[in-house]
Amino acid sequence: MSDELKDRIAVISGASAGIGRAVAMDLAERGARVVLNARREDRLRELRDEIGENDAEIVAGDAGDAKVVDEMLDAARERFGREADLVVVNAGRGLAGSVFTSDASEWEDLIRTNLLGAALLMRAAARRMVEAGPKTEDGDAWLRSPRDIVVLGSNVGRHISPFSSMYGGTKFALHSLAEAMRREIGPRGVRVSLIEPGVVKSEFQSVAGYDPKSFGEFMERIGPVLEPADVARLIGFVVSQPAHIHINDAVIRAVRQEYP
């Protein structure tokens, strides 16, 4: 365990599996105290036990619910004594298919989870960080207090694929929101970073409904593909920079993934 994040308090949505779980583990290994959110409370309890109860709190619930968003941010203050200064907006879901082919009955939940829920957490985190943190106009105190909102996008939000365009469309919109928020609150000392992974090996593909045979062949062709820990290391690097340095966005892919 290192101590590069020993004074940071992090909130991670969608922390029960995949990238979210890996991010929680990585940030805790770097010394941060963490609040873990996901719908599956049993998974969160297991993760808290692995990290250690002194350094982790859990808030089970739907990250698309404004009440749950407030609860996870409140938990950071109540358990660890102050507002979170590192929020990872990770909760999301996939959907196989395009506007033409995807299951339209899934669209509303996809947009609610990937876009509206993410926006709620981004706004709530930003408001608290701006209010609680040192002001850039009040000297150099803000340089000793990095504050980060990390948003999990996707490379198909930047390079739209016709085979997952509904999912990609939500991430394209999230890309826009993250950049707009960066321009709004970056001057106030809060960093907003967009992370756009390529194909990552996790339960995401099966939950999204991708065909296991064809997608498995695709992953084999471009593999080895990313693991959740690869993305977590990148996020750990981004938030460990000195407060005056901001890595605005980053795309991470397997070497052989030429598209998307």
C-alpha cells in the first residue's frame, strides 16, 4: 500500500464489479478512504471486508436515484469527517445494437442510468467540492487540496460504432457534459476527467446482451483486451497528479484494438 492518496476521500458508483471494483481497490491501495455504491449490497459488503472496514463505507442503491446520490456523498462526510474530494462516476450499463436494431424497451433505463444518473452525481459532487474546497482566488491553498470528478465514458462515445450506437450515444452525451463541466469548474480548482476505455473483459458484455460467440471472437482477434485493473491504474495516475495539473481526458485501448 502506498500513501499518495492518504488524505483523499473517494466515492465510487458502480463499485460492485468490473472497473468500479478495480478502481475502489486501487484507490484504497493508494491510501484513500472510500465510499462504495452499487445495487448489490452483498457484493459491496465483500469488497468492504477486503479493503478493511476502517477505510471503507457502503451505500447500496440505484446510482440513478437522486436520493441515493445524496446518501453516498453524505456518507463520506459523516463517516470520514468531510466532503469527498474524489468522485468516480462509474455506474452504467450497456446495450447491444444500434438505433435500428436495439431493444427500444431498454432505451429509457439506458439513458436514465448512463446519462441522467451520471449527471446527477456530477452536479452534486461539483456543488459540494466548489462550496467546501479552497477558492482559487484566495491564494494557493487550493494547490494543496486536489479535487477530482472522474467520469467513465467509452471509446464508442468518441468513435461511434453502428453496432452499439444507442449505448455509444449515451457516452457521447456524457463526453459533452464532462467537457462542459471541466470548463465551468476547472477555474475553481476542481478537475473533471473523462476516461474512455476500449474493450474491457468483464461481466459488462453479457449483461449488455452482446452475442457471446461473435463478441468473443472479436476479443480474441484484438486481444489480449484490457482488464478492469488496467483502467483503474490509469485513473489512479490521473488523480495522483499535483493539483495544478489536469489530465482532461484519456482513451485507453488494447494495443491491437484498431476500432472502434
